[in-house]
Amino acid sequence: MTLSQSKLKDVWIYLTNGSFYQAKSFGAEGTNVGELVFNTSLTGYQEITTDPSYAGQFICFTMPEIGIVGTNEKDMESRQIFAKGILCRHYNDYFSNFRANKSLGEFLKSFNAMGISGIDTRKLTKTLREQGAMMMIASTEISDKNTLKNLLESNPKIEEINYIKEVSTKIPYTHQKGKFDFNTMDYTEPKTHQKILAIDFGIKRSILNQLVNAGFNVEVIPHHFKAEALIARYKQGEFDGIFLSNGPGDPQILQREIAEIKKLIATKIPLFAICLGHQLLSLAHGYETYKLKFGHHGGNHPVKNLLTQEIEITAQNHNYSIPESIQEIAEVTHRNLFDHTIEGVRYKNALICSFQHHPEAGPGPLESTALFNEFAKLLQKAKA
């Protein structure tokens, strides 16, 4: 059941291109500024909304009906919503799912995230494809276009904000959950054979689950790690490799983290990275990243595995990409078939591999999950 639009509070939206809209609010009230991007996934709005990589962004869903399956605690990808909010064509307050215990509207309000409906999301998506991702302001308090415009212009752009401090864990912890078992309706706890440190730049729980499922004992550590301490632990045999996680924002703002990663690379510690971690590895090697026009956000992006020549349908969520010049020091293993950008590399003369797409999905297809097992096998060979 879609809530009657007359029962919802008005919300006003202003974009940096001058567009002004009036819609309806079903989430948290107030005024918020963020970058507007679109996501083409047909399912998994809770997993998408709780992905820390969306920190500082408004998510426009191209799927017109949102809210039907409600929300539940086990589908969280992080401890909270870090996105500014979501936009959808139709919001369904009545949910029908035996696992659900809360409506999407209630869920958004509990984390102070906005929910906007009754807006032409197809038009918004076309605007973003033609003009690129852009900043926006949404308010249930301010209806004046010029006031919203001035507020938006006075706020920093997303690439000027470091969201890693907000999304990363504050203290180290061990993750023991594996894949979800639909027979027990809970996560498994498989046996592990190797240990890996996962540096949290905004890590998704699905990634941690897949690492455990691949046989890794996973210790998650904060973004403000010290390379010297990790190198000392590695030399003492305390772990076998390091994982660099996904996360939000412009990777070039993370100069401290890049400097520390350079030290890890110099020590020849095996490294595995996804999304933001993939970009940080490129920067640490001296190859600058660049921003895509509107990014890749969705669960239906075809990627070609150049090693096997197979096509994999992947989940993606990023606004930045690494340059073609990286081929001077790395072999390109995967390419996006939409725009031919680099999706995966294996560095020469080092046990380092990284991927732009999300092999853990959550939500999305699971065709790329073998990448976790492949890294586990590479580590076993390195130890042999």
C-alpha cells in the first residue's frame, strides 16, 4: 500500500543545475545536503542504504516501487545508515515479508535519513546521466528556492569532505560470520585457515562474510592504522595478508592513508582490495584516480574477466576509477563492458590484486565471489 500523498509532509529539493522540485517526505524531517546519484538495482534497498560507501550521498532508485519488503536487522551492511537519504517514485509503507520488523520509513527515521517520494525518478536519472552526479539540498522546513540555493552553495562539495572518520570502526574487532544459511535463517561460522587484517574504510558486512567464507580469520582494524605496527606483526607471523576495504568519497583526500599503504607495499605484504581500497592502491603506486561522470551504482553491470574470457554480472558502487596508465605496473584482469573502465588488476612482481566492482554483491549477483577464494589460494602458494 502506497501512503496517500496528502498524508505525507512536503519536501523541497534544489539541485546545483538549478532544478527545483516539490515532493513528499516519508523519512526524517529537516534539511540536508549531499551528492545525488542513481542506483539501478531492482532489489536490496536496505543493503544499499546501509552501505557506508554512500556516506554523504542521496540515492535515487530507478526501481519505482520501494518499501515492499520492509527492513530487518540481519540485512544491515553496517551499524547504521550513512547516506543522507533516498529518493523513489512510489513508497510502500505496508510491507509484506516474514523477516521484516520495521517499515522503510520507520527505518530511515531511526537513523535520521531522509526519504523522498512522489518525484519523477526517471527524469532525475536522465539528468544525472546527461549532466553528471551533482550536489542537492532537500528540506521539509524551507520552501523558498533562493534560500535553498544559497544554503547549497555555502556547503562543501562531497569531494572536500572526509567521511572515512565517520564510517570506520573506532576499535579493532574479530568478524566470525560467514554466508547466510536460509535453512537456519542465520549466518554460518565456518572454520578458518588463514588470518587477514581488514582495514575498515567503510567496510560492508557482506565483504567480511565472504572473507570468512573463503577461510579467513578476519580482524577488522580502524582506518587510522600505523603501517610500522602492522609490518612488525606480519614479520612475527601474526597474519597472512591485508585487505583494503570499500568506503565513501574521493580517495585523493586520504593522503595519510595513502602514505601508510605505500609502506605496506614496500614491505611486500600480500594485499587484496575492493572499491575504495582498489583506488587507494593505485594512488599509493603513484597513479592518480579520476571521477566518473555519474559513477557506477547498481546490481547489473557486466564485467569481462580477461583471464577466463567469461562475462560476470556484477554489483557496483563507486564514483572514481583508476587510470589506463596503471598497466605500466599491473595486469588488467577485469573490464567494465558499459564504459570499458578498469575493474580489476593484478600488480606485477607483487602479491597484490584489487577490484573495482563488489564481488560480495549484497545486494546483487554472486558471480564474482570466487575472487575471495582465489586470493586465499594465492596466499597459500606464497606460504608454500
